[in-house]
Amino acid sequence: MDSNKNIRSKTEVEDKNTRIATVFENHQRIATEFENAGIVDNNGLADMVKLKAEFVSVNEKKYTFNRILSVEGGEGIVAVCSNIEYGDVAVKIYIDVKNVDFGKRQRIIRFTNTENAEKYVLPIIDSGFIEFESGTMNYFEVQPLCVDGDLLHKGKFEYEELVDVISELNEGLHFIHENGFLHMDIKPENIYSYNNHYVFGDFGITRELKEDLKRRDFTMNALVYAPSTGVLDHFDGITDIQSKIIRAIGDPAERFDELSEA
């Protein structure tokens, strides 16, 4: 993805029936009204996508719709599309712009394409927005299509094979955590056979570790440990423990208001 595109999205809720989604591209503002936003579900989005013969990414790559692969996702749907460079690919279309933090998505995209990542994670190779005839815009991401499917459809493993798979997945989780991310949705459906490895895919609800730790209550509860790096202390929790201080992360009133609403 071209980080110079300066694309980000913001959604503001006007009331329960109207949502204003704003997309910034090259510092230009595009405002789109969503009427009766709550009525569109995954099946409705799939019907809208079927009517789009072609859509274009932020990198100006064209993707031709072939078929719907899944409408079961929590964040949106997955379609099989064709591209002249990549061939058949899996395109995830998000159901709701307001759930997309484009800055975070860019960091996740860069992570999935870092050196050695291909052995552990399914890369996100492109992204963009689909604009529908209704005027709504939905964010999408492109990943390789894994023709061998996910771990759920693999069936039974022999013991020796299972040991190898678990070892490989443990290495993959370590790689994700070592790079400062939490996948948050580990399950067989999100583990794929790719380039002779089992890799983690679907980073739709992935969090950055530091951002996740900001949601903790006290600094002492935001300490994490990794064997290769030892204790990670982003908020001086060790100093507070040594000083016998109980300190909230960030603004205490804001922090505990958020916890009481959770």
C-alpha cells in the first residue's frame, strides 16, 4: 500500500438512522451520508457487492468480482475476485466504515508484509474503498486466496503432523507478539495453508499491544512478559510498584468511566 496516499476514514453518528462517513484522500474530504445505516447486514452487503462488476484499490489495481466466499464474518464478507497481477484473490469487505481505523490498518498491513512474515501470517497485499450506487463507501482488503482452505476443513491430523503444526503456530504467535500485535481472533477458521506453512490470517480485529495495554486500569496491571524480551513496561508500572504507588493509566476519570460502561 502506498502510504503517501494519506487516506483515512472517520465516521460520526448523527442519530440512530443517519451516519456520516468521511474519507480523506490526498487531503481531500469526501462526505457520504448513510441513511438507515442499521438495516444493512452481511447478506445485504453481499448483494451490493455482487452488483459491482469491478472495483479499484488505492494502488489503482482493478479487481473483478467472481463469487461470494463467505458471509459469516463478524466484520464483513469475503469475495473471490480476479486481478491481472495476482490472479484469484480473497477480498474482505468491511460492513461498517466506523469500525475501520485506517491508520491502524496501515500499520497492520505493513506488518503482514515485513521480512519473514510470509512464513507466519497471510499478507494483506492491497486495500481500498468500494463506492456503491447508493453513495455508501465500504473499506476492503485483499489477501491471497488459499485454495487448500483453512485448518477447520483440513480434517484429522496424524500425531506427528499435529506436533509440527502446533510448533509452527507457536512460532507464528511469537512472531506476531514480538512485532507488537495481538491477533484477538485465533481459531481454526483463521489459520490457512499458504506456501507450505500454516499461517494466521484475518487480522480484522487485531490490536496493537501498546494500544491494548492503554485499556488496562492501573500501570501495574499493564506489565507483560515475553521470553525473548523479558518484561515490557510501557507505563512505568515497575517504578510505581517499587514506589508503592497505585496509578491509573491516562486520565483516571476517563479510564474508570470507560470501565464502568464496559
